[in-house]
Amino acid sequence: MKALLLYPKFPDTFWSFKHALKFIRRRAVLPPLGLLTVAAMLPRAWSKRLVDANVQELTAADLAWADCVLISAMVVQRDSARELIDRCKAAGLRVIAGGPLFTAEHEAFGQVDHFVLNEAELTLPQFLADLAAGRPARLYTSDEYPSLERTPVPAWGLLDMRRYASMAIQFSRGCPYNCEFCNVTTLFGHRPRIKSAPQIVAELDSMYASGWRGKVFFVDDNFIGNKRYLKDELLPALIDWQQAKRVPFYTEVSVNLADDAELMQLMVKAGFDTVFVGIETPDEQSLAEANKKQNRGRDLVEVVKVIQRHGLQVQGGFIVGFDSDTPSIFQRQIDFIQRSGIVTAMVGLLQAPPGTPLYERLGREGRLLGRMSGDNVDGSTNIIPNMSLDALREGYSRIMRHIYAPGPYYQRVRTFLREYRTPEFTLPFTREHALAFVRSIVRLGIFGRERFHYWRLLGWTLCSRPRLFPLAVTLAIYGHHFRRVCELHIR
């Protein structure tokens, strides 16, 4: 059997970093980790080929080579997934689909032959057994949550690593919290399931042996869901591994990381330099409404600064459109983002993913507007908000136009750099970095409308925090991307 593993294209979004990647001549931020893991679960006798549409074109030769296609996608990849499936079916191929998009919307993809949904550790073996017996069903699902102890090392050999800005690895699935709008627990449950420290080290060794020397993203929705195992097992193992490797890591955490100085210190020593945190809102009523218990009763600006001072850059997620939100929320969000020094601030309208408590509640109230786009910052929503939709969209646009205008953005970079402790590991300065810096001088420092702010930031950093100069350049390039995305979506 010749299996073509197919990953659809992402649109131009906040997290695509499309306009920043051009500075380093990479095509995508991350590889399709789920497909690479599934590839390692397929029979050894099968031939496998990966086509990530974000870094290469799907060709007629690829389709002619294949006996079947395995496609995985997130909701934001919906349009590209549909287009690719149409091409595969026109070529007469059997199409097998899985991943978040199809788990949520499989009924909308009539051309797919087989859906292998939920977690592949459970449903893929059932499908493969039935396929070998000549009687595969159309739909495979499970409401159980498998152990991750036997999850294989991803098939890195299918990948051209040179096309990516980062690699990805997964330590855990699940989250102990129950935020109303979040589908993580719907998909993966409340009890964090983990891989062992030896498993993670084996995955990192395999990645390193394949030639990777750049940053690695731990894709966990909440990396610190099992703090005790992190402290006792995983982080000490990573610290040992880093003695000879010195590879920077980044991940996603909940705000209670700030309560645990020991954990922050261990993470930094293990090579973590950036964390994404779901801040959501500075409004206590909205936090209560969203059941965001872990964020309530805190000085969230100080929480962010505590994490920054320990050597972890905080990227933040923010939401407007809660039922409790009043017109004052837009300026309050702007003020919070600016004071906190969260440079990468993802702000979106509240959306209701299927299966979440929010989706169920709004369904009962007759306040759903169809499918969500899956794009966190395109200004769309699939709910009828309490505030008028026009007022909500105008307020949202005001936030985005402000925080990514050159003046406020570069001011926020300086606010962050004042607090941030120099990271434990930094990547060696390479020819690629030098060329990215030269391109930033041309595009931002000469032709960019932010050129005054760009030169002011670089001069300030050289004088005040010279060791953070490469990071300052990186954040200036990120700002270019964010402004381009705002210009695309925000009117």
C-alpha cells in the first residue's frame, strides 16, 4: 500500500507568521506533527509520502503514485482540505480523514471514504484491521482517552526540515480546567495524560539525529497540567539532555505558572524561553462567566511580569464578546496589553467550538450563527453576542488597529525587554540570521512606515539590553507580520 499523507494549507493568519517567515526563507512555522505520528503507526510494509501543502504543491505525480490518502486538518484549514479532497477523489483515490476539523464536521465531507476520528492510538488500529480484512467501515470514533506510553516517535524521515521555522513535540494531552469556550477538554479530557521522560528524550534524540538544531515547540495545550511529574522527572531529564544540545523550547501554560518559582526556574534551565498564556480578559465578571477560575482574583499584569522576570516571554490570548463585556472592555484590553508588555497579543472575538459548554449553552439560547472560521483574529464569530455585533466588531477593530500600530507595538517591545531576563539558551548567530537582519533593515528600517520606531528600538536595545538585540530584531519582524494580517482582516 502506498499512503499519501496530506496536510492542507493554512490561510494568512496571526499564527501563520507568513510575512515573518519570508525574512528567514522558511515556508511554514511547524510541521504536521499529527500526521507524522500517524505515519509511524502505519504498517511498516506500507510506502509513505508526506505532502504538506504549506511548503510544497500537491502534484499529479503524487496522486498517481498513491493508493490511498490520509488527510488531517484543523478547522481553519477547511477550505484547503475540501479542495485537496476533491483533487484526490478526481484521481480515484480512497480518502481517509482525521483530526480536529473532521472530528467536529465529518458530516460536511461527503466525499471522504473513511473517518478515523478522535485519538489515533485507539481508532487507527481498528481501521487498519478492518482494512486488512477487506471490510473497513466509514466512521471510527471513541469516547475513551488512551495512554500515551506507546505513542511512537514521529516519522521525521518524511520531512524536509529545512522548510520549517520550528519542530514540534507533544508531552501531554488534556487540561485540568474547564473554560466554557475551550474545546481542549472536549477533545482530550480533564486528566492530563503524559509521555514518560524517556519517551520525550527519545523523540528529541530522533529529531536531533535527523539534523534539527532550531527551536522546538511543545504543543501541549497546558504543559504544566502535571507539575509534579515535570519537576521530578521530565524537566531534570531535559536539563541533562540540554547539556550537549542547547535547543530552545517554547510551549503553552496556564497563569498559575506564576505561582511556582521552582517550576519556572526548572523550565528556564531546561531551555524554555517562551510561553503562551490564555489571559482572555482583565474583567472579573467575564472571567467568571467563562469559568476561567485559574485567572480570577489576580493582578494579571503582575502575573505576566513575574513570568517575564524569570526568563519566559509571555505570548497572550485575549477575547472580547463575553456576555458581561461592556463598551469599556475595548480600552481596558488595550491598556492591559500595553502595560503587560505582551508583544504577541492574539485578540479575537468570542467563538463557540462544537462540543464546548459555551456551544451547548448558546444553542439552547438560540444564539449560534453556524460554523466558526477557526481563525482567531479575522474578526468573525459564530455567536449572537449580548453587545450589538456592529459595536463589538468596531471595538475589536479599534483594539487591533491600536496595538499593532508601530508606536504602541514598539513601545510594548521595550516594556517587555525591560522586564525580561536573558534566556538560558540562544541559537548560534548564523548566516541565515545575518540575512534576516539585513532584510529587516531594508523592509522595516528603510522602506517601512515604522522605520523611526525600528531604529529607535535597535538603538535603545544596544544601549540598554545588548544581549537581547537578536530578540529585538525578531520582534520587529513579528510586528511586520502582525500589521500585514491586521490590514488583511481589520477594516
